[in-house]
Amino acid sequence: MMIRCLAVDDESYASDIIATFINKTPFLALVGTTTNAFEALNMVQEGKVDLVFLDIQMPELTGIQFLKICGGKCKVILTTAYPEYALEGFDLDVVDYLLKPISYERFYKAAIKAQQIISPAQYDVVNIPASAGSNDFIFIKGDTKNKFIKVNYDDILYIEGLKNYVSVYTASQRIITYQALRELEIDLPKPPFYRIHKSYIISLEKIKMIDGNTVYINDQSIPVGDTYKEEFFKVIRDKK
């Protein structure tokens, strides 16, 4: 299911940036951009929008006022240069809070959160809520429509991504599922899981040895990518 999105900002260049990000994201559909909060509110009330990317500081109607009026008829991601409104925004059940300037990577993470809420059936990996009595495992979709495999976090050695598929490696099995590595990264607890390469997420607890820019887990050698090197070795130094 495509999520119908509206970008609302009193500065048109800012809504144009969000519109570009929406068009770049496969599961989002842009229904419009506007600098007029009342026009946006009408579209929401008419049921034309699933998700609004909403600026807070607008002249006619602030983002907070917008949230209170729309009454939960759509999901909202706030976009603003002012971090002080974050707490009030989350009290009003926003999906996420994006601080300008917004990178596409950060935008994408927020969009994934929205997809989990709006279209949970689209997800191959599902976190079990704390109310279910556990928060230490996930279900990973198997090779048939209604097959799901329970995997304990403690059993995961590392995860390898290849385009739109991931392989989850445990000591006893390899599970392949249709899922982007970036999407799975958002759901995994940190620690113990860290992305150390564009193609790998590892469990810090399963490392046998680190030699230079190579991590060894069981008999597998995994490279540490330049993008992730600084954060990863900071974590390692903190563990010394």
C-alpha cells in the first residue's frame, strides 16, 4: 500500500525538499505540497492524506495547533528547526521529529516508522511489543506467505544484506528474507547490534576478535567499512 503524503511548510523551498524525498521513497506517494496550513487541514479532514510532513512555525496555524485540530485523522512527522517543541509533539502522538536541515537518510528512517504504523502488514520483520511479555526476539518472514520464524536476539551472530534481501545468521541456521538491511537496522536494539559495513550488521556480543579493520565472528571475517569505522571503534574503546 502506498502511503499518501502531504508536505506542509510556510517556506516553499522547504516543502519542495520534502516532496523530493517523498518521490524518492518507493512506498510513499506525494498528493501535494502547500504553504497554507488551513488548506492542508481541509485535505486531512476530507480523508485525502495518510501522512503529513508538517512544519511547526507557520503564520496562520502552528504545527502544534494543527495537530490538536486534526484529531488523529492522519499521522504526522514534524519538520522544524526548533528542538524545543519535541516533547509537546510526542505528547500529541507524532510519528517522528525531524530537525532541519534534514538528510534523506534521517527522512527515510522516519518514513519507515510511519510505514510500520500505517501499513504494518507490509513488514517482513516485526518487533514483539513489551506488553506481550518479551522484548528479546523478533519474527522474520519465511519463504511462504504465512510463515514466520522466531529468532532470539541472543542467537543472532550477524546479518548480511544484499540489495533487497537479508540473511540472518545464527549458530544453527541462515534465514533469508525479503527486507532492506537499512529497515532491519532500525528495529534491532543498539547495543548489542551495530552496523559496521554497508552490507553487515553484527552482534557485539558474538565478536571473537578484531584485527585491524576486520571483525571475526566464528569462522567468518567481516570488514569494517570506512563510513562506520569511527562510531564502531568508539564503542570498542568504551568497552576496554
